[in-house]
Amino acid sequence: MLTVKRFIFNPVQENTYVVYNGKDACAIIDPGSYFPEEKKSLAAWIKDEGLHPNILLNTHCHLDHVFGNKWAADHYHLELQIGEKELWTFNLAPESGIRWGMPFENYSGNILFLKEGDELMLGEDRLEVLFTPGHSVGHIVFYNRKQGFVIGGDVLFRMGIGRTDIPGGNTEVLLESISKKLFTLPDDVIVYPGHGEPTTIGYEKEYNPFLKE
């Protein structure tokens, strides 16, 4: 059984997730740790829990979701895994950091590319990759079918959707991703978004003002 732990990092208040199964393996998803104390707090929690990260993932590569990639990869000897169409966004992130006054050193190691239908294993538990572009060109999310949750990045928020007024954004594509990839999941599926509090598919179908017919 998987457990999802959330950390809120950096000035953009980004959600970093650690997904683990009660044993020693775990996945770090969207490490947004920018300040040294944020990296220390994440490392201390992982150590206290007796975990050994073996997977490093990005739902997408906007700067606030990748600040901690290099640190996590170096600290835990990991290779980064991103969507197969997200390299353009990844390469743009350092320039965005300078423009936003938050310079950082980008991950520079080998990158493993994920596509729709790929599966990542944490022991006997699996995360399925769904391709959900629109907020960025190669955005993906990670779905655990057995327990009914999605690590959703910046596609769908509680009462909101991802921005599309940034390079690589496309409103029509984003809405199609939500309708065809997320809203086809069961209503009780929990969505852990890249910012803000968790929600459910059913709640957003009913109340999200951006998704009314």
C-alpha cells in the first residue's frame, strides 16, 4: 500500500511529493526544494522514515517543480525521469529561473523518458503514466489504479486548472487532457496537485468553474 507525503517548497508554494510503500523504496516527485533548509528538511524526513529513494520523477519541468532535481539526483544517486515530450520545457527552466529572480543549477545527468502507458514499480505497487499536455507540452501524471489516486502536477487543481498563458501552454489541449484522461477516472480518485490542497475527480466535475459545460 502506498502512502503520499506532501512538502510545500519554494516561493511559488509548490507541492513536492514522496510516495512510498512502508518498506524502504520511495519515489520523489517534482522536487521543488529551492532553499538549503528545504533540501535539509526533505532529507531529514526521508532518513527518519528509513526510506531509500530509488525513483526521481517530474510531472513537468517548469522551474518551480525542478529546483531540487540536481540535489535529489546527486544526494540519492538517481536518474531523472520525465515525459518524452518535455525536454524543451526542461531546457528552458534555467532561463526562466533567471527571469523570475530564482537562478538555479539544472539537473545535467542522464534522462529517462516516459510515455503513456509506462508503469513504475515501488515494490508490488505501480504508478501508471498518463500523458496530459496543455499546461506544458510534455506533461504527464502518475496514476495508482489500485488505491485510486493521481499525482497530477499542474493539470487540475481544486476549483482550478493549470495556466496556459506560458510558453508551451494550450488551453484547448489542457481541457482535452482533463476530459479524456482525468475525468474518465472514477469519481472517488484523489488528485494530489502541484499546488494547493488535494481534491477528487468527482468534486471537480461537479464544482470546478473552469470545467462547466
